[in-house]
Amino acid sequence: MFTRVFEIFLVSLRLGLTSFGGPVAHLGYFHNEYVNRRKWLDDKAYADLVALSQFIPGPASSQVGIGIGLMRGGLPGAFASFAGFTFPSVAILIGFAALLEIYDLTHAGWIYGLKIVAVAVVAHAVLGMGKKLAPDRERATIALVTLMLVLLWQTVYSQVALIVLAGIAGYIIYKGREAERAPDILTGLSYRFAAVCLGLFFALLALLPLARQLFEAQWLALFDSFYRAGALVFGGGHVVLPLLEREVVPAGLMGADEFLAGYGAAQAVPGPLFTFASYLGTVAGGISGGLIATAAIFLPAFLLILGTLPFWGQIRKNPVIQSALYGVNAAVVGILAAALYNPIFTSAVDTAIDFAFAAGLFGLLVYWKMPAWFVVLVGIIGGAVISWLFYGEILFGL
């Protein structure tokens, strides 16, 4: 067991050090590593896990990583996966809280290169998942309609609503199909333990604001603010930023300039964007504040995935649910494809040079079968060289 857990930690650590581009790009990196390369789960199980992470609040990519660690190595595997993927960006952002006062790293050439890498990685994931999860006309149509509506109807709950509608469409179209044997999701957790996790999630959400009023302690105020942010945001990523801003700037914990500087730093580092809390907590209360804020914002994600995944493993075997999941999984492809365009492609590709660079990295992944870490390294070096040759010092950053 120790060997397996340590392997989970090392794999997730490498992803935590190299997964740039935000939550959707992370799902592309995860798919390449866990499904294509290591085959720890198949495309359907992965898409089911992604769909579940869209239904529950919290950082979607982190929840998928925790779920894969749980399925692979039980509760120790879940903690190992979370630690490996999250702690690199936590450490970097705590350091950035001091460094950003001296250097502006957000426009460095290697950051430009990593944005281009994200384009190639997500395009590769869309291609692979589309072939397996939307192989017929009906599911391809669901994926395309979802893609169009995600781009045209951008609200906080639009993705959740579209997944529900896709599930209804899948049930109507495929309800007569014989149920497939869904592989068991072995989490090592009992239903009782899962129910306790769900109960604790709601109890903390209700009781922390009361405790904050009764006890005037800065650490408790930080914990309440960041726990609420992690518990009430669907989709994760950039959606959490307005909520965090309302928690820290009006309260006088930092100024707007400090908040925006940290936001730029969070975009420049690998790993989940929720580790922006590490920067905010450090500015507000030193290193201990950064650690408290990090624990608080990720605790809801942990409680929810531990509380729902054991039940999800049984629910997904139901023939009715399986029919609905045909549509849901196709919708996941559409959501990923929409995110490939916006914000990933639109924020990274402005010129023919950018597109050519992205195409070359895509070719390394698809045709040369290069591992993601190698493509990331090429992106870093290539981004620095291209920014120097074609853009001058504007993108070089230092």
C-alpha cells in the first residue's frame, strides 16, 4: 500500500509542477496522464468523475484528482494526490507574496510558452475524449450543442444546467439500450463514513459564521471566509475570484492592488487556481494565515468528494443512470471543447506565430507520443526564445 500511495504522490507532484493553464487545462493533463498513459481508469469512468465534480461545488480539477487518488489508493491515496498536486503552487504563491513586490513575473516569456502548452494539451484531450465518448451522431450532436450553448450562455450555473439537460437527452435516446457493466469504484470508504463527511460539510457551513461572531479571532475569521468561498462556488477556477475579493478587500485585509498582484501570480503558476487563497492568507496573516486559508478553501472539496463518490459508484450502475450518462459524458466533451476556445485559445493565441507554436506542441503530443512533462519543457524554452526573437522584452518580463 505504501508503494502505491507514494506512486500516487509522485505522479500528482509532477502534475502539480507542470499543469499550467487553469482547471480545464488540468483536466487535459489528468486525462493524458491517468487515462492514456497509466490507464488507472478508462475514459467513461474519468468522464463520470468529471461530471460529478461539475455537480458539486469546489475546485473541479482538484476534486477529480482527489477522486482518482481515492479510487487508486483509498483515503491515503486521496491525501497523497491532493498533496502532490496542490502543495507546489501553495509554496510558490506564498513565496510570490514577497517576490511580487520586486519582480513582475506575470508577463515572462516562459509564461507565454506555458499558455501555448495549455492549448495543445486541452486540444489533445478533446480529441481523445471525443472519439470515445461521442462516437455516434446523437452523442456528437449533444457535444456540439453543449459547446455552442456554453459559449453563448455564460452564467454561474449554465454548465450544471447543460449537464442536466444532456442527461435527460441521453436517457430519452438510449433508455432502451442494454446496460453496460460499470467497473466498480473501490474507494475503501463505507457509506456511513461518506454520510459523516457530508454532514460535516453542512455543519461547518452553518456553524462557522456563528463561531466567528462569538469568538474574535483572526484565524477563525480567515477560516470562515475561505471555507465559505470553497463551499459555495461551482466550477471552481476564476468563478471563486469575485467571492474572494468581497471577503478580503472590503474587510481591509489588503488593498485592491495587492489582490490584483496576487491574481496575476496565481495565473502564472501551475496547479489549482484555488491556491490563490495561499497568497491572500499570507498577505493577511503571514505564513500561518496562508496555511489556514489553504486548508479552509480546500476542505469543502475534500468533504464533498469523500461524501459523494462512494454513493456515485453504485448510482452509476443503474440502467437509467447509465442512459443519462451517455448524454452527460458527451456534454463533458462539449464543455471541454468550449473551454479550449475560451478562455484557453483566446488568451494564448493572438498571432500566426502563436498558432504555429501550438500546432507544433500538439503534434508532439498526438503523433510523436511525447509525455506531457516533455511538452511543458519545450513550451517553457520555446516561449522564452520566441518572446525574445519576435516580441522583444515585452514578454520577457525581467
